[in-house]
Amino acid sequence: AGQKVVVVGGGTGGATVAKYLRRLDNTLDVTLIEKNPVYTTCYMSNEVLTGERTLESLQFNYDGLKVHGVKIVQDEVTGIDYDGKQVLTKSGTRYPYERCVVSPGIDFKYDAIAGYSEAAITAIPHAWKAGSQTLVLRDQLHAMTDGGTVVIAAPPNPYRCPPAPYERASQIAHYLKQHKPNSKVIILDPKESFTKQALFEQAWRELYGYGTDNALLEWWSGDVAAGVVEVDVASRTVITQFGDRVQGAVLNVIPPQKAGKLAFDADLVDGTGWCPVNKLTFESNRHANVHVIGDACMADSLPKSGFAANSEAKVCAAAIHALLNGLEVESPSFSNGCYSLVGKDYAISVVGVYRLSDDGRLVENIPGSGGVSSATATAQDRLFDASYAYSWYNNFTQDVFK
Ligand code: FAD
């Protein structure tokens, strides 16, 4: 039998690494353990909020990976026996491995916001893991009467998908403009700047009256709002670090984040709340033969995005293939790209290309590579970016799940 690799988590990182391990070597015995039968992508989930896309259109099962010869197990992983080199599951079955890859995504620091908790998310959703939470937020938005305020509490760095809170605010403003024009969306931010900021603000000025008395969208920067530190669920009020109280008809509180629970249960996390890894192989710095990829790991300049998780997964698959065969691991490069749909026929984008630093310890930007959409782009260019966003989604999900 082939050498055994067990992959934990069938999200963006896990599905990609399982597929690419088999593509590199179809004698490998690759088992993917995922707790859910179907994966719902967070990417494009902001379009579900406006009603322009269904949740079902974001869902993928694991039949595509089976065609590549990946063994799919539906179970929850509870820990890893490092001495015995076995992955432990809730059902009691143990899965032996030569190499293991963990891609459990994120979890939330609920206790960083007084009054907020996992129990509160049915009333005040975070909608930062796509699925039922996305529908709670969508339904609240659609039930809101015209004239209401939607409040988005943006998280501090580092968090999953840096542009996504601002894309979400844009999508909600787009919905309000059409259906509830006397309403507005306010972003309360602990940060004083954010990715693609100039392009977002330009779009908001062009589309949503940003900066005027009748703005559909307001961004309260960290120096004036300092982020949400408390939530009063009963009165739907958030309280900022400066003591400002903002009541919303709809509250979307996105808490500070940390690596997914399994990373803690398996002792893969350090004091930062994230998993330190060797950037050449993504092998954990804490436990040998176990690799951590995706949002849960610390990858320096690479953002916590699906695109980056996919890029890390391919690097990790190639490294595992080399390690299992006694070959030299080649120094990798990585890429990231992200489209944000900010309005009808209007998207902006960012791309980056990365490599290891000379000492091999850090993932760094390659100088002169990458960039963002032009500030002087035409309406036609923005429309092109929107169409590229949709084709990226189709190509990317094909690469991950098919
Ligand atoms: P995930 O994709 O979350 O996968 C983790 C998987 O592990 C899940 O399926 C989970 O069920 C499983 N799991 C966890 N614990 C266990 C366990 N103990 N046992 C078994 N299974 C387990 N990225 C982009 O590149 N482009 C975008 O446009 C974009 N838009 C976004 C918009 C929003 C609103 C949000 C919230 C995110 C967006 N992202 C985007 C980010 C992207 O979704 C994540 O970065 C990506 O999903 C990370 O992949 P991952 O494998 O680390 O985690």
C-alpha cells in the first residue's frame, strides 16, 4: 500500500492539498477527514446577502475529490496522537499517517467583546463562516424597514479575508440603494486603515454618496470609533472603546479571530493564537510530520485568504511529496489575488506574488510584483474586473473541488 497522508479539514486548503497530493503521486494513500458533507464557500457569500446569489450556488460536495482517488471520511477530528502518528476522531476511529496536513480554518474570540457569545450569533450574526449564519444576516437585512441602520463591527488584524468586511459593506449599500434608500450601513473599525482603501473609498463616493450628508455608507476609523468592545444584545446596541453607543436595526459583529479549535486541541498553536510553521514545507514548528496550512497558520505577508490557502496547499503538497521520497524541497513562490465586488458591474482587485526571504524564514512580497486596480480605471475596466471576479470563482472552485 502507498504511504499514508491524512488531511484534516475539507475546506479550501485541505481540499486543494488532498487533490494535489494525488496528482503528484497517485500511489499515495490520501484520506481527507471533514466534519460536514458539503462545503460552503465564504467567497461570493456577500452576494447572498443582497439576494443576488443563492447559498446553494456556493456549495460543493466531495465527489470531485473522490474521482482523484482521495478517500473521504465524514467525521470530526478531536486530536492527534503524535507518538503513535495517528489522527483521532469523534467516532473513535484512528487514522495512521506518515504525514498529516491540518487546515481547520478560524475560530472566534467571543470573549474579546463583552456581552457577545456563541449563543448570541442567532440574534447578532458574524456571518464569517458561510452557511446558516449568512442566511441569518440576509434575512435580517431583508426584514429591516427602510430607514434602519446596519452596523458592521470590523475585526482587528489578523483576520480571515482582509477586504471582505469592506466588500460586505459595499454589497449592503448596493442593496439599500435599490430597496431601502433611507437606510445606511456604518462600519465601526478598530483599524485606522484597510486594504484597497483608496479604491473602496473612491467607489463609495461614486456609488453611495460617501462623505456626504446623505451617505448610504459610513466608515468610522479606529481613531474615532476604536472598534466595538461590548454588545447589548437586547437593545441591539454596540459600544465602542471610546464609549460611543450605536444602535442598529441589524448588527453584524465580526469578532477578533484565532486558529480553528482543532489547532488548539492538537497543540499546534503558540501564544499568538495561530500556528507557527516552517515556510518551506508548512510543517509545524511544534510537532514533526504535521503540516498546517490556510487561515490557521502564520504565513507573514500572505493574507488569510482562500487564494493564499490554495497556494500554500500546492507548496505543501510538493514539499510532502519531496520529503516522502527523500528529494530536496524546492524554494517556493506563492500568489494571492482578490476581487471585491463593490457595486453593480463594479469590482476592484489586488494581486501579490511572494517568495521566501534569503534566510528562508519569512514569506515576503517580491518587490515590483502585484498591485491593485488603477485609480483612473474606466467604467468598462470596473465591469471587466467584475466579470473576472465571477470567472475567478468558477475556475478557483474547479481547482479546489473538482
Ligand atoms: P476553511 O475553508 O474554513 O476550511 C476549514 C475546514 O475544516 C471546514 O470545512 C471545517 O468544517 C473543517 N474542520 C474544522 N475543524 C475540523 C475538525 N476538527 N474535524 C473535521 N473537520 C474540521 N478568500 C479569497 O481568496 N477570495 C475571496 O473573495 C474571499 N472572500 C471572502 C468573503 C468572506 C465574507 C469571508 C468570511 C472570507 C472570504 N475569503 C476569501 C477567505 C476564505 O474563505 C478563507 O481564507 C479560506 O476559506 C481559508 O481556507 P482554510 O482551509 O484555512 O479554512
